[in-house]
Amino acid sequence: MFHIYCPYCGEHREENEFRPKGQAHIMRPKDPESCSDEEWADYLFFRDNPKGIHHEMWVHATGCRKFFNMTRDTVSYEILEVYKMGEQPKITAASRVVGGEK
Amino acid sequence: MSNVAVFDQNAGIGVLAESPLAHVSGVKGGHTPGVVIHEKAFLGYLTLRGNSADSSFCSGVEQALGMPLPTEPLSLHQNQQKGSSIQWLSPDEWLIVVQGGTEYETEMALRTELSSHFAVVNISGGQTLLTLSGSAAQDVLHKSTVYDVHPRNFPVGKAVATNFAKATAIIRRPSEGTWELIVRRSFADYCYRWLIDASQEFGVDYE
Amino acid sequence: MSQANRLSQGGQIDRSKQINFTFNGLRYTGYEGDTLASALLANGVDIVNRSFKYSRPRGIVASNAAEPNAIVQLGSTEATQVPNVRATQQALYEGLSARSTNGWPNVNNDAMGLVGKLGGPMMGPGFYYKTFMAPASMWMTYEKFIRKAAGLGRAPNENDPDIYDHYNRHCDLLIIGAGPAGLAAALTAANSGARVIICDEQESFGGSLLETADPLNGKPASEWVSQVVEQLAANNDVLMLPRTTANGYHDHNFVTLHERRTEHLADKAPIAHQARSRMHHIRAKQVILATGAQERPVVYANNDVPGNMICSAVSAYIRRYAVVPGQKLVVTTGNDSGYQAALDWQAAGREVVAIVDCRANPDGDLVKQARQKGIRIIAGSAVFEAKGSKRVTGARVAAVDLNAFTLKGDVEDLGCDTIASSGGFSPVVHLAAHTGARPVWNEEAIGFVPGKVKGVIPVGGVDAIYPLNEVLQSGHQAAVQAIESCGYTLTPLELPKATGRVEGKAAALFQVPHLKSTSRAPKQFVDLQNDVTAAGIELATREGFESIEHVKRYTALGFGTDQGKLGNINGMAITARLLGRTIPETGTTVFRPNYTGITFGAIAGRHAGALFDPERYTAMHQWHLQRGAKFEDVGQWKRPWYFPIGNETMHEAVARECRAVREQVGILDASTLGKIDIQGKDSRDFLARVYTNKWAQLGLNKCRYGLMCKDDGMVMDDGVTTCLGDNHFLMTTTTGGAAGILEWLELWHQTEWPELEVYFNSVTDHWATMTITGPNARDLLSEITDIDLAKDSFKFMECREGMVANVPARVYRISFTGELTYEINVQANYAMHVWKALFEHEETYGLTPYGTETMHVLRAEKGFIIVGQDTDGSVTPEDLGMQWCVGYDKPFSWIGKRALSRPDTRRKDRKQLVGLLPSDPKVVLEEGAQIVFDPKQQVPMKMKGHVTSSYYSPTLGQGFALALVMGGAERMGETVFMPMADGTVYEAKIVSPIFLDPKGERQNV
């Protein structure tokens, strides 16, 4: 059970107060009509599946009901940072060298 | 057309109201029960939404309610005189609890003072409040929620929304020795039965 | 003779409290402080079980959780049966009743043992698979017998009379293990103000200090333990949990602890409302892992005969329980620790025949002590075979060259009845591996130590630190580190001093070679519980299984309730030798929760029976109960399904309810539907983006049916939304969709369109909804309301505020039945009053309560869909024939719009909603029945759709259904077929999904 820091409530809470909501930073195209079928399908269905740093959305479902972002290592499950909706991550796959040991 | 429908939902004379736990009768826990549970029925509840970065919103709320808007996360402000309270739920959501029957006038007071983008919703029929006290009250909470209810993490004046058994609840500590649980109407029976069960080993009075 | 092996003095048992117990139907006595195992050994019980596969007689090997053989079925009644209890971990209590889990007709004379003896050579790994492969049809028959022949305990046939519960805690420091390292840590952390929890799986704290010969500060170590326990007990910030096993380590320092609260007292918790055991859920800032190291046995021929034990267990039984489990002892060891067993045995007044040490020149302090006591030491040698069948009768010894893996020189036969072995120590790393960190090989210690886990500090034995002073230091240092990182300050502390001991270097002793090759020698057991032998491992590697994970699964090494506690490391070492690799190269398997078995009750806690899941009730629930309603689960809600009168069947009740609605007036409790209050100047704009239809022109107090799609164009939810003000709307959703839709709205607002000024708030529980519907609805309502209900004053799809039975109400004229309908919404606390007020006019208007079944029938007759029943996430608005609901020309590209112009969503032959009328009017088709066009085609048939909703209609006088059929819209009048599993084929005609009143006149009256 993850221990997750809610950036709005300002404290750690248990994972079962939250729901994972998939990959973060996916913007809905501003002009869907000008997207090709392939581009639209890509937006709808294709997601990254990295071994390592992943940026994902969570919602504090039984707490403040706000959405926020999380940078998490999908191998060690370590949560590296949380940041509010609309903000950018400080830690990225490029900025951090992930240790080899699991 | 007016912007928002405002509706006084207080019933007339002769209407028998039933709280969410109207169907349960008292439970007696012997000489010295470790847990005492009581339903404070028929309070008024309002959801308030707005932008706390807007100073006119903050001052408007304070004017209307007679207590400042909590901007500190998870805090609870009380107006002892009016018997009312306001609790932070999120950066733009608050729960106001008032004496039963005063929810309409409270809503009107807020609508008078506030102008920018805000919302007020009467949700009085949707929950009930249970007080939890006694030497084993904290133990019962430990059995019911994963939230850290130790006094070091939960001082007087703190209020959180969290999980409660398999449902959810708002847990507040308005004073030393007493906890308040606000549970949704449709989950009230389950939460009540869970509380009684968790309290059995300590002896419980339900009033 | 009772308790022949009990010493008259010493031990931590209470001889003044005698306890009576039975084992395999025979009566014995023991003392308070005994475990079942120590009491059995005291009484000279040799055979406690028969092994899993070969049914060989087995005795007690260890004194703790690592015990592989003494697995018992506990319980004196059917309801209190507990399978697979380790006798070494079960405290003895008055009236305890236990049986071996294997052995028929009894452990001493077992029939299967014969099979094992005769068939044993053929029953290697993969035996079942290889032998019973053909004919395949007979496998299920073989399986029944195999299942009976093998196996451990059995589950009870009656409900558990005990309760179990959960307890949640947070702490700054969790210390797992209360041996010397753990206690030193706890003592250090106490008085710093930090919240500390310390747990130990044994009945009392102390760990190895309870059995050690090493004094602390010159006194018996157990005295220091008592002092520390007293100090910690006086500290309010420290919680001590004995009898508590940390069974699982989960992400971010979340640990589950299983506390056995009454298992040491009786079959069933002796006080009412007391849980038999409790699962603590601990969230710790820091964890100190002080789980120690487990001694492992040496692998040699017939090492499973009763009387073979591990050295530390022999010491534990003598020192802690005052039990000497035999008369004549031979020790075989590769390290100094093994010598302690011999010294304890001799001090207890029994004969030590010899200590056999595989090292050429052993010379540590314990070795010197043994020499001083005149104990014979045979160096450079090992026991390679135990003699005896139901009890050890002797040990065969020879000189050994471990590198060449061969025996040298002459064989000596030593007469004895007990062989204690020590192959070395394996740190108990399990918890550190639970979240995936692989253990790390420590060459110096010849063992695996924990891999790195953030927030977890291993100390003492588990980190391969063994000298007592160093162990105490490591516990202390770890606590200093942990407490300071939490921001507390420590008070200085003086640790007790142990007399240091000079230890000789340990040898890497795993398997002892035999005169014969491994595959021909008598069985050398590696995993006692699963009957895995060295020969079995050899066979596995010969058959090509080289990964330790494969070897494990092929041989069953490490399976079972002991999870390889004694056998895993030996197994890995043997595999490494056979493959010509080092142990770290061979690797280790990863451990997963639970460390030891947990009863299901403790996992469920109080989430069982009536408290298993929340049952959600509406404000009118008590009335439904009194009226005799039968209920249906809709999510967590209990909704009235139908209201039978007298002996009515469901069919009769539903037919009556349907007729009542179409001819008089019915009433439905619709409170469960989701209701969302929407306020803000951008409300209309927002609705236009999330719904398919238009909202721009919806006037005050007007209602509109809306359809919601996901961005893939598929229907997700539906409901009626009403305009209460220019900036104010009331949205309804399906019962099941309420929470999800609120989150959906928040998702779009918070992540995509935060600039829109709009707020969403749930009012589902606040408003109770009672729907009155039928030709008499208006007249009924007019009895108790001041609202003008005239047809032209209050039109269809409009909303009015007013008083109903003296209660402020919002009434909506929307219809799910197709009849004249008023949905009365009042604040839930007043709902019962209004409901009862309506029923005061029951006789006059024929007011009939109806449930969800009737609701389903009536709406289906009108072709109204139910999302999630007639749709499944793959159905578009146009598939449903609901083009009228889709605003293609709205300015914003609303959610779902783009996906509706893909080639796949434009296909003419998509599955489309139609009605079906069975050719046989008595037939009610089965929901989910697959539809084909040609019933005579070959199987597998081409499936063209399925029946989504199907009922009997009293109004139509026959069964009818809604269905999704490929190209259905163009197939009106065609006959289709539903072949069923039993061979019946039903026929039905495709018709319009609107079976009644196609122009919708009745709801408009």
C-alpha cells in the first residue's frame, strides 16, 4: 500500500484514499477535427509503459477530490515527487540516473 | 432568469422528520462503557465553494458566518455562540455545519456577502453527525480507519475526510475528549453497525 | 512414564502449573510455558507426523517457526479446527487437542509408509506428471486418490466461532524482532519521544537471549531481558507486541503484523467480543529489521529419522523448556556454535558420544570448553548417514573432503539416539525481500543478507552480525540513526556487556557426500516438509532445470508452510555445486508475504457476515421492509425488487405492478440515482462539452435527457439534467454511475478546462426521490400539493417548486415508464413523511408500490435503454438510434464527437438496438443469448448480436426483448435465431424497440 503525499492536503495519506488515473501530461488536442484517425487513436489508446521513471495522474478520491501528478519509479515503486495539476515534474528520466539494483 | 435557484427547504409545522439513524434504538454497555456514541441529528449542512486567494471571498464568508474562512488545510473553525463550524475540505471546498433550521438563512447570508465565482449548496438531508467519546474512543477509530488518529497527528481543531471501514467519513476533533464523525445518509446504518461492533470489546452506550 | 525427558530444574516453565493435553488421542501432561513441541519431547514422543510424499516417520527438528515436521491439526471441536499449526509455535493450554496431519491409520503404523518404502525410488520429482500422464481421461480419477494420500491439515466444516479484527497504527519506528538487537534498539529509542512499536513472533520477548549461555553484565541474559521489558512497559510511547509475527512487508514501510491474542489460552477466545487474533496495519517512518538468523541442518543420508535435530533447537529445549530430547548425542557441525548443544546436553546429565567437526583444526573458545569437559571431538569428519527408522539408533561417521565432495578413510559407527547438526546460519531476510529487493550474498558469512530497501535497517543476525556485543551495538546504532532522522533527540544509554568469545572460522557445510552416489545412497533430505531430496535436485538439474526458480518449482523445494526456512540455502548450495557455479551465481528465490501462514479470518477482520460490505439504504427503507419488499443489490444499494402480496410469485407480483402503473398509479423509490448540483457562469458551456446534446437554449425549469460518451465515442452514462437558473443545473446520473460521473466531470474541469467557472457538488444523499406514475398520478399528487398540475401549466419535461405534504419539494415531470409521471424530490429527512402522505390516498387511486423489476419491464416496453445493460462500452449513440440526441453542429468538439467519424463508427453493419418479439409468445428469451441469422450453419456459428434486456409484458401479453443486432436498423421484420446451450433454438422477429405508444402520447397527458 503506497504512502502518498497529497500536495493539496499537505500530508501523507494511505493509497486507498486515492485512485490512479493513468499517464500524466496528455493534452486533449485543441482541434480534434483536424486530427487524423491515427492521431486520434494515439491520443485515445496509446500510453507509455516505461521501466523506470513514470509520470502519472492520481486523484485524492476520498480526501480532497483533487487531481495531481506523481513521478514514480515503476521498478522500485519509489515515489520521487508529487506536483499539482498544471505543474511540471522536477525529476525526469533524463534528469535522474536510475540505479541498476532493484 | 435568476442565476442560481435558492430554495428554503425547511418543512412546515406537523412534519415529522427522520434522521438517517431513526431506525436504530439505544444500546447499553453496562456500568462503565468505554465508548459513548450519540447521533446529533438534524443539523444543517452546506457545501461552500470559492477561491480563497480572493480576499473579498474570505472576508465575505467571515462576515456571513461570524468566523474566519479556514485557509490552512484540514483545519476546523468554530463559532461557539452560533453553534456552527466551517471545515476545510480542499483548496476550494468547505463544509459548513449550522444549527438545524438555520441553513436557509445561512445560505442567504453568504449569497448576500459573496459576489465573485462561488457556489453554495444545501446538503442537509444527506448526512448525519455522530459524536464519539469515552476512554476507548480512540481505539475504536484505530479499528475503523487507516488515518493516523494519534493526538500527535490529530490535535484538537483538525478535521479530515478519509476512509472509514469500507465507506468514507469526515472525522473531526472539535474538543478534547470528543470526536465527531460525519457520515453520508445512505452509509449511516453501515457505519453505525460497524461502530457498535468495533466498540463491543470496550462496552458501548449508544444514545 | 510421564515426562521422562523433563529435567527437574531449570528452564522458563512453571512446574506449579500442570497442563493436560491430548495428541493423537493419547493423554499427556506438560507445564505452563511449554509449547506443544517441548511437551511432546518431554513425554518422549518420537514420531509426530508422517511426511508429505513418502509418508516417512518424522520427529521434531527445530524449536521455532522453522519447524518443518511437527505440523498438527489443532482443535477439540469441529468448529475450532485449525490446520497446519506448528507444534513449536503453539503455546500449551489446558485441554489442547492436536493430531498429526498425516499418517493412516496412525503415525506409528502408517499404510502409505509402505508405498513410500517400496515405491520411493520411483517417486522422484515430476513423478505424478510422468506416471499418470496417460490415459489423460483417467487423470481426474488418479487425482482423487493422490489428493487423499498426500496433504496436510483440513479445513473445518463449521463456521468459525471466533472473531478477528484489524487495528491501524502509525509510528516513527517499528522494530521487528525482540532479540538482543531489537531490544537494544527499543531501549535506545524509548524516552526520545518517538512512537515505537516492537514485536516478536514468540510468546515472550528475548529471542536468542532466552536460550543463550552467554551472560550479560555477568548475569543470565534473561535477567537483562526482564529489566528491559519492564522499562519499556512503563513508557507510553512504546507499544510491545509479543506473539506477533510481522508477516508482510509492503510498499513504503507498510507492515502487517499478526498478533495472536488468545491462541495460547484456549481453542476459542475465552472472553466475549475478544478477537482471537488481530492484524495490525503499521505505517512506520523507519523500520529496524531484527529478525535474526536461522540455523540450518546438514544434509546427509536418512537425516529425517526422528532424533535428527538442529543444534540450537537442542540447546533451546534444554535451557528454555528443561527438556532433553534423548539419551546419547552425536553432534555434526562445521562451526563453533554447534558445540553449545553438546555442552548443554552434558550439563543436563546425559551422554555426549562425540562432536564431529568437518574442519581439520577447530580451536575456538567453545571447542576448548568441550575439550576441557572431556567430550570427544572427531575433526575433519562428518556424519554421512543416520541409522534407525522410527528413531535414530546410530550415526555413521567418516573423514570428508568437501571440495572433492568425497569421503576418505574408514567409517566409524557411533551408537546414539540423537544427532544434532549445524550447517551454519542463514539470516532471516524474508521481509526485506517482500517488495522485490533480492537478497545479497555475503561470502564472509556464507549466507544471504537483506537487499537494500529504503527505510529499512537490518541489524544483528539478519545482517550476519553474530557476536553478542556487536549485535547489541548494531541495534543501538540503527535506532540512533532512525530516531535522529525522525527529528527526535536521544538520551544517552549504556548497553550491557557480553563476555566476548573467540570463534573459529566456519566451514561451508551443506551436504555430506556418501559412500554411494547421491542418487543411490539412502535419501538425503533437503526440504523435509516437501520430501525434496538431494537426489531429486540432482535429477532436476540433469533434466535441464538450471534456474533456481525452475529447480524450486520442479522439485517443490521451499513450498509448503515452512517456505524453505531450513532447506532453501542447502538446496541452492547443492544446485550450485551440481551446475559448477557459485551460490551467488545460482541466485536465490524471492520471498513474498506471508512469512508464516495466516488464518483467513485475520485477513478479513470484521469485514465479514453482515459487515462484509456497506449496505446503502434510502430514506424510505424501513417502509419497504414493513411492506414485505424483496430486495435487489444495485451496487451497494438495497433496492426493492418487487413487493409480493401474500403468496405471489415474482412473476405474479411484477405483472400486477406493471398493470397498476399502466392503469392506475404506481410509486417507485428512485432516491438512489446520482444527483449533481452544478453552479457557475460556465455551466452551460461545460454541459455542452460533456454531453452529446445541446444545452444553450434550455430554459428555466426545463428538463432535458442527456447522453454522455467517453472520448472514444461510446455511450458511458445518461440522465436528465434540469435548468434551475442561468448558472444553475441539476444533473442526474444512473445509480451505478454517480460517483464515477462526478469524478469524470472533475477530471475534465481540473485537468483540461480549469478556466471554466463551474463547481460540481454531489447531492445524491440529500434529495430523496419518489416517482409516481400512471393515469391517476396527477389526481393523486393534487391531494397533497399546492403546485398547479394542470396539463398546460406544468408540461412534460418541466420542473416546479412547491409544497408537497407541507414539505418544500422540487417536482419533475419526466417519465421512465411512458406514463404520466411526477418525480417528487424532497430533502431526505422529510421523505418518509411525504411518502406516507401519498399512501393515505392508496385506496382512492390504487397506489401500488413497485420495484426495479417492474421498472425494467415498463421502460423496456418503451424502448428506453439502461446504460450498462443495453450498452457495454462499445455502443455509440447512433447504434442506439439516438441521433436526435446528438448535436453535431455544437461549436465545441464535445467529448466523443471526433471518434464518431472514424470508419469503424460509420460502418453500416454495426450492432444496432432493436426490439425482438419471440415467435412463441410464452417464451421469455435469456438475456445474453447470442443471435444468429442461420440456425443451421456449422459450429462455430457467426454471432450477429445478443439479447440485452428481456421480460414478460402483461400489457403485450407475451415475452419481448431488446437486443443489439448487426445492421439491425435495416432488418425490421426479419426473423433471427437464438441457439441455446441445451440445444433449443428460439425464433424472434426484429421489430421497433418501442413496443407501446410509439408517439409518446401517454406521458404527455
